[in-house]
Amino acid sequence: MKTFLKIKKIPFLLLVVLGLISINRVWADETKTAEIKLSFHAQDSLKTCHALVMSEGKPLANVAVKFYAKRLYSLLPLGGDITTGEDGIASLDFPKDLPGDEKDNIIVIAKIEDDEHVANCQSQATINWGVKIKNNDHWNSRSLSAARDKAPTLLIIVSNIIITVIWGVIAYVVVQVFRIRKSSSRIKNKTITN
């Protein structure tokens, strides 16, 4: 009787699961696909990056856009979430001290992530607003962060003294162990002969 009741519950559970899946699909279909267009404007020393968010040819308001600069291994966030206005534009004051590549180019990426009404999307563009990296004349100088052959002289001397003292103590202990062993064998031989 109990197994019969369990079998009757299975179709009911299947109907509930299928109903939840269909509701989830209806909610998922409500998200809009968007397109982001990046533009850059420089006026005097103020540089701004604008992201125009469009869906079906109309600007989208109240959408959170995140700006990033592409770095060597990851994306560097430029500010936080910036919400689009009624005209669908999110504006960011571009940082003045961001280094670029060898041609001063920076790849800027605008993303929409985890928005309730708009699907995830991104756009990227390249702009030459990077700051030139100054030639470092201290490249060959000794420092803690330099290569082994450019380590500070005092650090080399102190570390070699420490290593020598440690090995000296180990050698002293080994010599003492052999002396103890030799003297114990002499004492054994004397007690046996007496």
C-alpha cells in the first residue's frame, strides 16, 4: 500500500518540476538583448568614455554598465557600476595615469553583467590615452626586488655568514658525535681488559 502511494506521487512531482521549468523559461525570455557602442571624448585635460546601450534601436535607461581596461592577465575595473540615463548613455571620467602599451593604446571594455532585464553583453574599443612609462634608470641598480646578481651587497654578506655558521654548527656536532663514539669504544675496551 505504501509503495502504491509513492508511485502516485511521482507524476505529481514531475508536473511540478515541469511547471517550474516552463515558468523559468518565460522569465528568461523577458530579458532583452542589448548592444553597446563606445565613444571617447577629450576636452582640455578631461577625458570621458561614453557607452551607448541600445536594444532594438532604442536607448535603454537604468542599466548598470561596468568599464574595464584590458591588462596583461586580467581586466582592471575603471570605477564601479555606472547607470545609463534616459538617453541610454553611461559616462566615465577616464583615469589620467593609466599606462598603455608601447604605442600608448588602451583597450577599454564596457560590460553589462547580471542585469535583470538585459542579457549579458560587452563591447571593446582601443584608444591611445595611455600614459608613457618613463624609462627606469634604476634598472641595473641593486635592490631587494632585483635579480639575484643585483641583490644588495650587505644582504649577500649576511646571508653567506648565516649559512656558514649553520654548516659550521652541523660539522661541529658531527665531529663531536664521532669523538663520543671513539671515546666510548675506548672505555669499553678498558672495562673489558680489567
